[in-house]
Amino acid sequence: MTSVYNKIHRLKQQSGWTWDHFLTEIEKRSPAGLDEKTLYSHYREPHKKPNSHVGKVIAQLHDNYFPDPFPEELNRLMRLYNHLTACKKHLARDKDIEDLEFFLQQQHQRENEPLRLARLNWLLGNIEFDRIPLYRDNGMRDQLAECKQQAINYYQQSVAAIEQHNQLTPSNPVGASHLYKACHNILACYLNAVPQTERSEDEQTIAYLRTSNYIANSKQTLIAEPFQWTIARNGLRFSSLLENSDDIKYFITALATISKRFLDLNYEPLNHTAMGTSEDFRWAIDNVLTADYLASIGASLKNKKKG
């Protein structure tokens, strides 16, 4: 789900969107509105948690200007599946998920429209992906390997279908952030197939990062939407695993441009731990992100702002 921070930035970067215009657009849809101070603080701070009113108002406005590109009926099936997975007390949950999966597979065989195929594959991938922890934690290696590969296959087909749609419909493409998420799902399959403590050294994960376009896609998405701090943070994380100094420098600069708070390795953005406490960033911190280097980035950005 897109964060309120990202939604505000995506809206704000539209042509002609001054803060006064932004507030006017909000007032058209919500009598209660938002005061400028609240709106601006959510725009500035990646760690700020919105209350329900802020979340609802921004979501309504964002959906008006950036509607979801996928067919609504398939988005509703996605929401239905998410509700099923969250309903732990539902005794027939697993059977209902199997029934939903069977229906989706039948639809998948009959479908040839790229956007519908993209969402069908995405949802089928999610179903397989969500089985990974069970097999991983119970030592069921054969089932884990099969489930992981099936999820990867579905996600790869989803990416291919999105790219096909964008080629066929260049005037109405699926946005860069959706394509990034689809690609990130593939990486998540590799990560989740191993315990948390082993992910930074998992050979299959490292091999995928080296041979895929994940880092390049991350940079491309940041060009389109430079406010996407989670993408920059992931780019830094996986560049650290690859021990790539140049990419580490690229992504820490991207993060610092979003907010200088990221130059503090103890900073905790919303729903994320500090980079300084995560082993995934250890190589970057030990070899690149020294106190002097971080200070130099801060000084460079300050001078650039003055200029």
C-alpha cells in the first residue's frame, strides 16, 4: 500500500500544485479539510504516522488523480484474499483460499488481456508467496522450493504482462512504482525462503541481485519519483549486500536528498528499523558510510541548496 508520505509527494509534484491549490483540492472533498501545517509536516517527515482522518482524506484525493491501473474486479479479489489471510479465526480459511486459487487459475487460462493477466498473476503469486514461511519454518524443503519457484514464475509473468501493456498502450502506461513493486515481489521470494539471520549471506539471493535488473530498476523508479525513500533504502540495503560502493553512494545521496534525517544511521522512518541496527547495511556502514562521508554529503546538499 502506498504511504501517505508518497501520496502527498505524488500529488504535489503535479504541475500547478501549490500548497494553496493542494488545500483547495482537499476542501472540495472533505468539509473538515486539513490545515497547512499538518499537510506540510506529513510532506516533510518520512517517520510521521498519519491518523485515520489524514489517511482517508489523502487517499481519496490520491485515488482521484492516480486511479489504480488494474481492473477493479481483480483488485476486489485481491482485497478479498487479503481479508482471508488476516482472518486467523476463520476455520475454513485455507479451504476458501484454495477455492479462490482454483477460480483464479481457471481465469488465468482463459485470459489474454495484459492488465488482467498482470493482476491475476500477481494475486496467484501472493497466494504461493504466503505459503513460504510455513514450509521454511518447518523444514519442508521440497515444498518450499516448489512454492518459491511457483511464486517467482507468477511474479515474472506479472512483470512481463505489465511491460507488454506499456508497450501496447504507451499513452496510458502502468506507472514506474507499480512495476517496481512487481519486480520487488520476485526478490522477496528469495529473501523469505531463508531465515532472517541468513538472508544477507544467502547465495541464491545474492546471485539473483547480481544477474537481475533490480538495482537498475530501482534507480529508474527514483528518477520518475525521487521521493520514494523506501526504494532508495532498499537500493542501499541490497547494494550493501553486493558490496558495491558506487551504488551505496548513489542511494545514500538519494535518501539524503529526500530528508537529511537519513544521514543519521539511527533514524527510524515509519515502519522501518534504523539502518545502523540492521546487518543488511553492515558492509555499507563499515566501508562507505563513515561519519566523515555522511557529513560531506550533508555539506554538499547544503551548498547546493544555497546555490
